[in-house]
Amino acid sequence: MAYKAEIEQIWEERSLLNQESSLSIIRETIAQLDNGELRVAYYSEETQDWIVNDWAKKAILLYFASQKMQVSQACIFDYYDKIPLKKDYDRRGVRVVPPAVARYGSYIAPNAILMPSYVNIGAYVDERTMVDTWATVGSCAQIGKDVHLSGGVGIGGVLEPPQASPVIVEDGAFIGSRCIVVEGARIGKRAVLGAGVTITGTSKIIDVTGTEPKEYRGYVPANSVVIPGSIPKEFSAGTFYVPCALIIGQRKESTDLKTSLNEALRENNVTV
């Protein structure tokens, strides 16, 4: 059951947080996020675009506001926070390597793998995806199936404003070591980001594979192979180079994910 109308009412009338019925609705909504029944954002076949459930983000913010600090323990570690950690990974069919941490209210699908990493509330990590060592998946980020987030990748969280789009990494994407993807940026299906690429919501992503450059903002098209780049920019003090990302090739759709990834890396000499 979706509690959109109730969450919207509590959001507008904060005095309702004093009522147990309101707190129960908030908790149930977070439970739905935790078990994958509800998502902060989802892809609509009708509109061919991602739709943000801003009321679900409001529920997360209300959950923060209504929860009390408490001590929790995980093996030898003590924590003091408002949000508990996820549990029952064996029942969920998720492989979790210590000391990986996922907060309650995030969803980790069966056959996903969490190396020592961090997944925040509201995030969605789909089937067969690996979150590699010291990678972070921020609040409400949406990570598709068969994605590899390499070591040290930073996927940013987007909670406020509630209507803002979260970071989205679509099915089959490969995000190289120490990449940063933030501010609601979107990485298309099967795209490959080489090591150290930074993508923000306003980043210039320039396709240089043709005779003329083609520019995108905050969006990496499907199957793109991307490396870090720089472009000149005029300042009062002179001309300086600022970061951008360069699309230098395409990952073939005609072959399976592993083969096309290996080909893309070899053909374009991409460091991951």
C-alpha cells in the first residue's frame, strides 16, 4: 500500500509527527523502500524517462526527523545513530563482505555483492551488481542490474530538494576506479567510465568520436566509453583548463556484457 497522500499531509503539517499513526505510516514507507516494494525513482516505459517519487524522499526526511538516536552493535563495532543497519543478508540472497555497511531503508537485490563499502538510505542496488571496495552509494541513488562500481567509486546522494533527481546508473554500466558521479547525473545502459572520471549534473560530456564534437550535460549515453578530459575556459585572470569528460568510443551491443566490456577497454586503451 502506498501512503503518498498521508506522507504529503505529514510533510505539510509537522504537528502530525506527534501522532503514533503518522509515525507508523512513515515507518511502513521506509520498510517498503527497504524491501524494494517502493523506489525513490523508477523508469517509466510510458514516458521513456525516469520518474522521481518525491513523496518517498519526503518520507525519508520525515523518518530522520522522527527517529531518536540509539546505540546499535555489529560484531565488535558500536554505532550511535537514528537509522539502523540492514540485516538478514542470507535470507535476502546478498553476499556481504565485512565491514560493508548498508543502512535500513536501502534495497539490495538478490545476488548483489557488497565488498567493504557503504550504501545509504533510499538507495536501490539491483541484481548481480557489485559495489566494490570502499565504493559508496549515496542516498536515493538508483543502481541497475549487472553494474560494477569499482574500488573507491563515489555515487553521490540526493535527498533535497525532494523533487530533485537522484544519481542513476543504468543496467550493465561499468564505473572505473575512483570515479565520482553526483548531483543527479545519469549514466546510460552499458556505459563505461574510465578511472577518475567525474560526472556532475552540469558536467560537459563531449562525444569526440565524430568529425564534430557533440555535447551532453550530466548524462552519459548508453554504450559510451568515457575518459577524463579538459577544456579551456576564460577567466579574468586568463585562460585555464577545467575538467570535462570525453566519449571516445562505443561498447558494442551485439556481444555479451563481459565480452563487449573487454573489447571496449582494449580498443580504447581505457584505464579502469
